[in-house]
Amino acid sequence: MSEPDLTPLLDLLPELLAGRPLVVLTGAGISAESGLPTFRGPGGMWEGNRPEDLATPEAFESDPEKVWRFYAWRLEKLRGARPNEGHLALARMERILPRMTLVTQNVDGLHAAAGSRNLLELHGTLLVARCTKCARRSPAPEGPVPPLPVCICGGLLRPDVVWFGEPLAPETWEAAVRAAEECAVFFVVGTSSVVAPASSLALLAARGGAYVFEINPKETPIAPLAAGVFRASATKVLPAIAKALVRTIP
């Protein structure tokens, strides 16, 4: 199978290797090829479900057992998933490049499992639970619910993710904004680019003079401001970029 045409990007690779910063923003699309469903569209997690019934503080307060059943189902799917070639390629790129920041909207932990270290998880992680009483964090429970998971202090545990209507962790968001404003190149990978505030990061990067590249088989609102668009999956494009970087190393 032929590799993607990286022509719009190739001239920038020496600059990245020389230390100009790269930011990569990923969404659910990069994990789809690891067998995890995306949120929107046919077969997505919100098909037949209302986010306000499963992913809001109000839903958890009203029916924590229902919310935990949904997240137990997600955790079961996640525990059978493995990082794919897209995740692994980003980890390889991080080892090559002097300055690379990976920002993800995903809560599946697959970037960390692939070896990425300079990682900002905007929406938290499914692999951790947080106490609603003392805020202590602990590994997410295994197995079906009920019983409802409880902290050692007696407080009810909840998934350590950012729900609709909740703010992002300030320090994580501020680091993502700073990286976007300072970068030379910004990749948008596998995200619908409609979920705020993450969707604003590419615009911030473009306003700061960065070259924005979109990697997504589907059309999104980011395309008009992109310097280059790759209408292919992350598992095809990202390994090709990683290989091109290796070939460019002096």
C-alpha cells in the first residue's frame, strides 16, 4: 500500500527536528481503530443515549448506578483495547523531536500505554476514579456495577473524567493553550473539532502563525484554516510522518 503524500508537510520537518515546537491534538477517531467507539455518528456512544443522562454531574447525582453501568461498559471495552499504529507513531515522534506536546480529548489512556509522556489529558481518564467527598484518586473499579464503588473514606467514587457542564482542570487547559500559542506546527488528528474548548486550540495556533494540518478521513470545520489536509486515518498518516522524520534526521 502506497504511503500518503506528505508534500505540504515535508519542508517543515527539519524545523521540527531543529527544535521548533509541535503540538498534536487527538480525538476519538485515533482510538476507533483500536476498537473503541467514537461519540457521534452511526455506532457512536451517543447513538440511542443522551449525554445529559450519562455524562453530567446532575445525572450522577440523580442515578449514580446508571452512570456507573455505562462507564463499566466503557471500561470493559477499554481493557480489551491496545494502542494502534497511530498511537505508537506519536510516541516515536516524541522520542525524536526536541519539543512536542500531545494534547488529547480521549480518556482511554492509550497514548500513555503507547509510550507518550509529554501528554495533556484534557478530559481526564477512565482508568481512575475520584472520591466525591475527599477527592482522593484510586484505580477505576473492575467488573460490573452494582455495588457502587466507594472510597476508603466512605465517599462515593465517580469516574475521573470531565463531564458536560464541568470545567477542564485549569492547569491542564492553561498548558494546552500555552503550547498551542507557542507552536510552529499543529496537528489535528481524529477529532470532530466541534467540542469546546478543545476545538479552539487549532484556531489559537493558526492565529499565532503555526501551520495547521488536519488528519481525518471526514470533513470537519478545521479544514478551511489548515495548511494541509490528509483525508486518511491516523494509522496511515502518522506512521508515514514518523518515518519521514527519521529519514530527515541529519
